[in-house]
Amino acid sequence: MHRWQYRCETDPALLDRLGDEGWELVSVIVLREIPHFYFKRPQPSFTERVTLEQRRRLGDDDRQ
């Protein structure tokens, strides 16, 4: 069973970057004329999280 991460953004300029990071756009709601973009992606496993944190600390992760 997947666990999910969720995220909401209001800046459409972030859409491409978030897609590259594995976020899937699941809904758009306009509130007071401001679009709210709702995303989800599978939560990384413990092993993936450790590896990603190690890469970030070493500066090897170009997806930052």
C-alpha cells in the first residue's frame, strides 16, 4: 500500500519543476481568483529517503 505526500501551491511557474520532481497534479481550485494547484506523489521509502538526504548533503542531487 502506498503512502502519499500532498502539496498545494499557488504559483503556476512551479508546475514544470514539480512535475520533474515526481509531483502529480490532481486538482485545481480557484479561490478568490487565485488558482490553488493540488499535487500528490508516493512517499519515498525509508531507504529512498536516506539516499536522497545523503545526496543532498553531498550536493550531488540536481533535483533540488
